[in-house]
Amino acid sequence: MPDERGAPRWTAVALPLAGVVAAVGLWWGVTALFDIRSFFLPSPPDVVEAFRAQPEYLLKEAWATLAMTGLGFLIALVAGLLIAVLLTASRAIERATLPLLVALNSIPKVALAPLLIVWLGYGPGPKLVMVVLISFFPIVVAAAAGLSSTPADLGELATSLSASWWQAYLKVRLPWALPQVFVGLKLGISLAVIGAVVAEISSPNGGLGSVVVLSGASLDTPLAFAAITLLATLSIVLFYLVVGLERLLLPWARAITA
């Protein structure tokens, strides 16, 4: 059965898998053709062997990264939505706070990592803050854009039905903004993984980022690539979980878009 765009539904799974297979085949072919040593660029079998040698260790660190990513993303989601509501509820608040948010987002987060360790120590605090800092800005921007784009005729309809400001906000503006909000969530969840890894590299006491640092220090490149592969897999799974949630909660959104 074709989807809304006329393409067969099986292509939604087959085409991404074909792309992954092609990329792995190209990677494998390059390492074989140029006889690249695994120290410089391990082949896919080398990475698989590294994972098979230490599966429990890698999965434990992957779980640590996932937990930190998920918690930080939830905090960023709540904070981002609240800030977006404040920005769109008052023009004065928007003018006063938006430049500060832009300035905060423009700061290289890698530069903040050592300071977060000084301020918060070597526990989970710096990692959590880093995830929130990196992932919340796209959520704020997307949610604010969605809340500000309500068609005028829908606003007039709510007024004609004697809806209060909050009723119009919750029943008209917020539902209309949800597709745009999910754009920010899909960007934010990918950045959340990056934030967790940046923090783990700066403080390598747990997580897949620390595996990359420690394996690099011990010259175990296949293990580092195994951790990187798990990070990529984790990002893909989280991204498509958000996509699935969007399709579950907003089935009407696909019907009104081209």
C-alpha cells in the first residue's frame, strides 16, 4: 500500500537499510582495497570482533550514555517548551530574553565542559547540564516559531467562540504548533547524544564517550569504532522513536502537508 506521497510503504524501511549496507560495503571495500591497517581504520569485521570481545562492557557504557541522554533531553524538552510559551506570550519578555538565549547558544559548549567540571565536580551533574545546554535551543526556536505561526482565521474563530486567552492558546495555538515542535525535538534528540558524548570525553568516567577516549589512549582503534558505531545506532534509534511518536500523536499533520 502506498503512503501519503504515493511511494510504497516498504521503501520506508528498505531504502534506509540499503543506504546503510552501501555505506558499510564502501567502508569495507576501501579498507580491503588499500590494505589499511586496523590501527588506522578498522574494517567492519574488526569492529564486530571488538564488540564480540567486550559486549557487556560496551552495552553497560551504552546504557549510561542513553540514561544521561534521555534525562537531559526530557529536562531540555520541559524547559524549552516553557521558555517558548513565555517568549510567545509577551513581546516584552521575548525582546528581553531572546538575545540572552542566542548569546548562550553561541558559546562553544566544548569550552564550557571543563568549567562545568570545576563547578559541579566529576559526577553526573556536568554531563546532564551539557546535554540540556546543547539540546534545548532547537526546541525553544522550533516551539516559538510554531506558537507564533497560528493562522489569523483560527484566532478569529476562537475569539468568535468567546474562548479565553488560555483556552485559545491550549486548543488552537498549541495544537497548530505541535508539528513545528516535533521538528525541534528531532533536532534536539540528536544533539542530546552529542552533548552526552562531549561531556563524557571531557570527564571519561563512564559512557561511550569515555570508551572512545580510553581506547584511543590504549591504541585500540577497533574498540573505539565499536563505541562510535553504538553511538550512531543509539542516535538513529532515538531519532526514529521521536518520529514514531510524532506519527502516533499527530496523524493529521501529514494529511495537511505536501
